[in-house]
Amino acid sequence: MNPVQSAPTEPASHAGSVPARRRALAATVHGGARLTPEHARRHHRALVLRALYRGEGLSRADLAREVGLARVTISDLVADLVAEGLIVELGTRADSRPGKPATVVDLNRAGFNVIALDLSKDATFGGAVTDLDGTVLHRHEVDVTGLTGQAAIDAVVAVLDALVAAATVPVLGVGVGSPGIVDARGVVLRAPDLGWADVPLQDVLERHSGLAVVVANDANAAALAERTFGTGDDDMMLIRIGRGVGAGIVVGGALVQGANSAAGEIGHVVVGTDGGDTCVCGRDGCLETWLAIPRLTERLAHAADADERDGLLVAAGERLGIVIAPVVGALNLREVVLAGPRDMLAGALLDSAVATLRGRTLPEIHGGSDVRLTGLGGDIVVLGAAVMVLMGQLGVS
């Protein structure tokens, strides 16, 4: 699945310098500018890498048929990519047809590591070293309870340093899923739970590590993971519930960013007119006050019995359903996927959200919309951060 396409850049290594500012994830030739040979070559490289990423071992003839390019063009591209270490030759394929056996090539899947960070959980910053297929090779996590502002930034740097030290081959890049509103430059415009405003996190991490870094909203990262490694639909909303609450929205297979990079920022939508607890943003009754894991955990800890506990979960699910119903209705989404602690989301909370959604949308149109938990578990943001690196550096997902 490929919700967003990107132009590839050169891979970065442990000791390499930060490459020139990467092109936006959805790179285009703007303003009707004439397509240059360099643009065409980058596009062709991305097509070859994408075909290999999905195909896991193809001959040059296979690639020519797959991407629709001339054999000589494919041979030149493959030669360059082998020289760069991005592609490896696997040997000849056993073939019953007459003639010289074809040599099979593939991505150098074991030749690069990806570092992926998840800053969305309620009490920890964590991350992983993965291979190009998203297999987790090493994990690292730190407790950040109570940390905000510069102390929280320092904690991110510490997690990154630990993961870089654990990498065993050159690092292709670093992906970070952060709560809050994150613009295309990787600036965290606002993350109230972390006390961040206009924090240039991408630039901070690039300068510190010397690696290519991409920072995006954690829910958007999770949506990319669901589309790439899960079963996410072309029209879906992924709701990430952790330290806060946010959504990644995919329409027609494309991730929706919004005018101010804030599409899916549902956590600070006030739910209803009956007030509620004061949110970190300063308003009363935001969705996060009902559903964010720290808030919900505290309420559940003070529940007198199982009935009161279920009532709290039902109320949280109802507020979630109230917020998502207009989005599902307006965009005609096929599914809503929840990502967060399964022990809290499954059961009463999920059932309440489904019932509320059904009661607030037209059954003839939205009755088939599926509401489910992700199958990717707690690694969904980490996997999405890895996808962002693959998209930004190789043009594949």
C-alpha cells in the first residue's frame, strides 16, 4: 500500500553528514515546471525500489515489465543502486526456459537499519532499531513521567543516542512519531501535554545525530503503519489513544494533512455542552479529558467496583463516538481503527463508541463502516515512523 509517494534521497550512515533538506513526503513538480532528466531519474529510481520492496527478488527483465521502462534503463538504474549498496544480487534463478539464467536482485534488506521513535505513550519515550522490512531488532525505552519542555527534548535525544549505539549497520534515517501538531518541516507547533510550542524537533535531532530525520504527528505515523503493515482501507481514520488523543485520516489512499498540518487533531475538540474536567489546553471537556490514557487510568483506579469501571469506559467510548461521527459522515469513511492499550479499549469502550457512531450516522450509508482495534499492537507508531523513513529516503512504502 502506498498512501503517499516521495522522492528518494541518498542514504545516511552513522558517520555521514545530514543530506540537503529532504523533499516533502509527497514530492511533486510545482507550477507546471518542465520535467528535467534528474526528476525523471529520481522517479524511475523510486519505481524500481518500490517494485523490489514489494516483490522481494526480481530479475532485470521482471523490473522492466513491472515498472514499464526499457531494459537498458533498468540495467543502468540497477547498476547505480548496486554501487550505492541499496540493491544486492542474489544469484541466478533456476529457469526451465532456454538461454542464460536471469540474475535476481533485491533491496539490501539487511544492509541498513532504520531508527524509529514513539513519543506518544503516556509515561515513556521509546523506540526501536528495525530492518527495512520493519522487523524490530532492538528496543529502548525511558520513563518520562512529569517531563515537559527542554527536559522532554533531552529525553528524546537520549533515546535516539541509545538506539544509534545499538545499530549494527549504517542507519538509513530516523523517524519520529510525536504527539501534537507537527508541520512539514518537523516543527512541533503545539504539544500541550509535553509543554512544547514551536519546537524544531527535526532540526534539533538532525544537528545532534548527523542523520536524516523526519518528524510527524504520531497518529499520522500510525495511519501509515496500518496502511503499510496492517489492513487499513483507502478511506479510514486511525485514532491513536495514549498520552493524548489524535487521528490520522486517509481519504482515497492519501494521508490528509489539513491547511495548518492539524487534520485529525480531535483530542482538543470539546465534547458536548455539559462541561467536564479542565484540559491541559485550558478548556473544559475536551475529548482528551475523557479518553487520554493518564486521565482514564486515574479514574479507573478510583472506581468503587466493576460496574463503575464499566460506566467510565462506556462514557469515554460515547464521547469518542460523538466526535468521530461527523467525520465519518462527512468523509464517508469505510473504517475507524483504534490504537492504544487493548485492555482499556476493547470491550465496553469500543462497544459504546460503535453504538454511538451508529446512532449518529445514516445506517443506509455508514452502517457498513467498521470500527475495530489495530492488529499491530503497541508497535504501531514505531512501525509508522519506520515507514516515514522508507518513504523519505527510498520513495517506498
